[in-house]
Amino acid sequence: MNRARHIAIIMDGNGRWAKLREQKRAKGHEAGAKTVRAITEFCSRNEDIQRLTLYAFSTENWKRPTLEVEFLMKLLQKYLENELESYLQNNIRFEPIGDLRAFSKSLQHTIQNVKEKTAHCDGLVQSLALNYGAHDEILRAINKIKNSQESITKEMLTNALDCKDDVDLIIRTGGDKRLSNFLLWQAAYAELFFTDTLWPDFTTDELEKIIKDFTKIERKFGGLK
Ligand code: IPE
Ligand code: IPE
Ligand code: MG
């Protein structure tokens, strides 16, 4: 039976969720933040799951209207400030991935603070992908190691990435079937699950069902079974 050790989620559909309710997109993002909390706590109680990587803001999301980007930044700041206690209570370590230098000093400070305060937690790792894009991550990694005298190995590149762990299971909510520049290196042998459920409506029951289906898949990694 497979174990879903590293789960990654493309949390899509907040805007459409709000539109269906004739609300502003911001309301969808607020509702989405509640789902993040519920899913994270569920994963922290599951013994198999060691890492949960959540796509929260991509390197391409800066293309959105300024007001929406600003709202997302404020929401992230508020979320992290409120969540610190819950991370500590649930023994969750917070490890952001992505290029954080693009964020305001104050947001960078909050991110760093939560990271440091939870560094000793040895339960679930919740990794938020913030200003994350796989192309950007791979290019930053190559630039870190390009002056090495030896030829670059798979191990060297992996170690230079923000996320050093292969992904077992990628879930995308919101109905689209694409990766949108998420964990392209780490997803080499990931199992992909797509659901029409919009992120604010995604439940721990649905996650449990996906994990159950995942455990039954025959993973061959190119070999024969
Ligand atoms: C995902 O929801 C959240 C972010 C990308 C920040 P969207 O905002 O993309 O929602 P839809 O896809 O427009 O419904
Ligand atoms: C992917 O969703 C990024 C996040 C969930 C943060 P998008 O809504 O940005 O993706 P596209 O534009 O539909 O591919
Ligand atoms: Mg979207």
C-alpha cells in the first residue's frame, strides 16, 4: 500500500466560488484561507503525511489587478499572524518555498518569524508556496551551483531547490487539469488528482477519499510489478 508522505495541493477556484455567490473575489480568498487551516490540521493528525505543500501565490499571480494582489498579501499576513498558535499547538513546522524577496519587508518579517518560532516542531511540515514558480526555483538553484568545478548531479540540483522532497500526490481543485508551474522537478513521479470542487468547498472527507484511492495505485517508477 502506498503512503502519501508528501502531498501538494494547487488550491484553485477561490474566485469562481465567490462569483457563484455574487460576492467579490476577496471573499473567495478569505473562505479559501479557512480551508487551508482545516486541511492542514487534518494532515497534521495523519501519521503518514510528513509534508503538505500548498500553492498559495505563484510567480505569475503578480499579473492580477493590483487590488487583488494587495488583498492577498494582507490576507497572508493576517493568516500567518493568527495561525502561529495553531502551528505550535499542532506541532506543525512552517517552511515557505518561493522567492520571498519580492514581498514587503513587513510580510517578509512575519514569514520569517513564523518560520523561526515553529522551527523546533517535528510533526507535519506545512510548506506554503509563496511567489513560487518551478521555473524560477530551478533557475535560482542552477545559479547557486553553476560555479561548481564538478558536473552538476541530480543530488546537487535537488539540494539547491527550495523544496528538496519528491511529491507523492498532487491534487488540484477547481476543475482545471494543469500544473501551472508547480513543483515540476519534484513531481516527476507524482500521482495527479484533479477535482472540480472549488478550493473553499474542499473538505477533509474529500481529501481522505483521494488519499484512499492513492494508496491503491500501483506505482512502478518505470519498472515492472
Ligand atoms: C486560487 O484561486 C488562489 C490563488 C491563485 C491566489 P483563484 O483566485 O485562481 O480562483 P479562480 O481560479 O479565479 O476561481
Ligand atoms: C495556480 O492557480 C496558482 C495557485 C493556486 C496559487 P492559477 O489560478 O494562478 O492558475 P492558472 O492561471 O489558472 O493556470
Ligand atoms: Mg485560478
